[in-house]
Amino acid sequence: MNRTVKLILLGAIAEMTLVGIGALAWKASVMGGLDLAHLHRKFPAALLFYPAWLGACSAYLVRRLTSDRPRLSDGHRQFINTGLMAAALAIAALHGVLTYSFLSGWTPDRPAFVRLLVVFTGVWMAMQGNFAAKLDPPSGDGAPRTAVWTRMLLRMGWGMALSGLLLIVCGLAAPQPLLMPVMLVLGVLGVGAEIAYRRATRPGQHA
């Protein structure tokens, strides 16, 4: 991980954590103390969940970047670094909107807000899938054979791209109650794809 990406990640995590805690403390104090029962609105858990989630994902991917079993190609490293940087900036922006809503009392149009998030996630997935399908294979212990890697990455890349297009269509046209189930199903599929990747790059798997 290069220095710029590391600084952006650490800055985003620290900023979101401090802003979330500060927003809670300020809101509680102006409502008559730090007793959460005095708050006229529930504190959105996302304000503290987002920095924790970004930190956990970053730590997981840093292990992959620093591992030599197998060693990722330079293009793959750049792909992860760019994805982490974009995710940190997007999550920090969303965190800022939620913080403003919590402090000001402004409530966005929930259906429109959810649809916007779904469409944005779909665009991001489609773009990432397009690049993922073209990544060079890793090297060293645990590296799959080139043919195996190519097939696996093509499937994952096309899967991400098609999932992104599905999210875009759903965000624009699907009934509101279907949006969250679609997101959850794609999340489960994403976890399954990660498990398949870990199995394919396990040291000794292709000995």
C-alpha cells in the first residue's frame, strides 16, 4: 500500500470516528446532558459503523497486499489501492451527509436516497468488475496456474459487472421493497466469491 492511500484511509477512519463521537456528545449536551434517553432522535449507528467497517476491510486487504503467498501482481496491487481510496472517499462523503442529517434534523427523502445509493453501488461494481477481469496472475507459493486464474477472474469480473448492471436497473426501476433483498443477496454472493478466491490461492493448492 502506497503512502497516499494509507494517509487517505487513516484520515478517513479518524475523521469519521471523531465526527461520530463528537456529534453524539454535542447532540446529547444540547438536549440536557449526556443521557441518551434525552435525544429526540435515535443516533444513527452508521456514524460509528462506517469507520469500523472501513477499518476492518482495509486491514483485511492490507494483509493481502503484504503477503508473498502468493505475491500479487503490480496491476492487482494498484487495483486494490485505487478501490480502497475510492471507497474511503465515498464512505466519508456518505458519513458527512448522515452526520449533517443527525445534527440539523434534516431528513432526506428515504426512497430516493436508497435508490441513489443502490445506483451508485451498481456503477462502482460494474467498473470494478471490468478491471478485475483483466488482472495479471500472482506469483509465488499458492499462485494458481495462469489458465485457472484467467478463468476465475473472468467469471468474477463478469459477475461483478453484471451484478452492477442489475443494481443500476433495480435502483432505477425496481419496487422499493425489493432493493434491500437484492443488496443482501449480492452481498452473500460477494462473500462466496471471496471464499472461492481464498481457496484458489491457498499455499500448496496447486502443487
